[in-house]
Amino acid sequence: MTRHHAAVPALLLAAGLALTGCSTPPDSDAKKTEPSADPAAAALKVARDYQNATLALDWRRACELSTKRLRGGTVDECTARHTPKPTPTTTPTPTATETFEPPTYADGSTARPLPSKTTAPGPERASTGPVTPSGAPVEVPAAGEHPAGWGVLLTYTVTWPTSTSTARKALRVVQEDGWRIEQREDVQDSDLQHGDPVRDALSRQE
């Protein structure tokens, strides 16, 4: 009986060690960015966010979503490089009617100036439609300095007063402190003639 009672505390102690001292220590790198469970969906989201930011001229957001290589410096440097400098204001030059005095006839009357032909200025930028994916993201191999990642094909319309066209962009998305845009290419008509336009476009060297 004494031996039986002495064995019970020993078993309890062994069980406690299995639950505490012998358990796996917590991962000290748990806060590091882990790949998404669905990398294709993550790549698509970053690609759309990046393209929407560039179309909205939100260069800070676009630079934040870019890799260090594509940024070519810090986020602030990248933003400053893409942001247009404000144009200085100048004193408007006098118009022809302001500087030209119409002739006076002998009876004291003056000639009525002829109406000048003017062309209404057009918009400085085209309007763009929603950015939509064309097909599912595909895995793309490394090309030159670009590491392997995911390729995303995005399309949107570009509308001017007299014309509308469709723009197609291929974006390479890679892992770098999360998902980032590493490469962007225009998809040419020749790329569309092949069976793999995204890989064809992203295989070009910059």
C-alpha cells in the first residue's frame, strides 16, 4: 500500500513537467510578417491598392506599397520624386484687345473688333474607370533583378473627351516586409497574342 500511494505523486509530477517544463517555448518571431494563407488573394489586393493609388496620384501610398528596389530610396524620397512641383504663378500677359486700339474713322466712329477664334482647353488628365483583375494571379519566376513572386493583370478604362481605351498593367508582387510591388509593366498587344500575357510582360528587363 505504501508503494502504491508513493507512485501517485510521482505520476502527477511527471504529468506536470510534460505540461510545463517540457512544452514547446513560445515563438519569439511570432510578430514577424507571415505569408498569407491565400497568397494569390493577398497579391491581388496589394496590386489593386497600388494601381488605385497611382491613378489617384497618391504617391505616398504607392511608394509604401513598393519594394525598396522599386522605390529607389526611402518612402519620403520616392514620394517627393513622383510628386509634381507646383508651377510658379506669373503675371498674365495683356490680351490683343487690351493692347490694340481700334482705328477711328473720319466721322469719329471706331471699327468693331472681329471676334477671335478660341479653343476651349481640354482636360489635363483622362478619367479612369474601376481597376479590375483580368484572370487569377499566377506565380511568376525570377527575371533579372526581380525575385519570383505573383503576377497580377489589371485593367481599367481611360477616357478622354473624344476617345476611350483600355489600359492593361502587369504587376509583380513579392514578399518584403509583407507583400510589395516589385515590377510594373504595360501589357502589349503582342503579349495578349500569347497564352501567358502576365509572364510575358513581367519577363521583360527594365
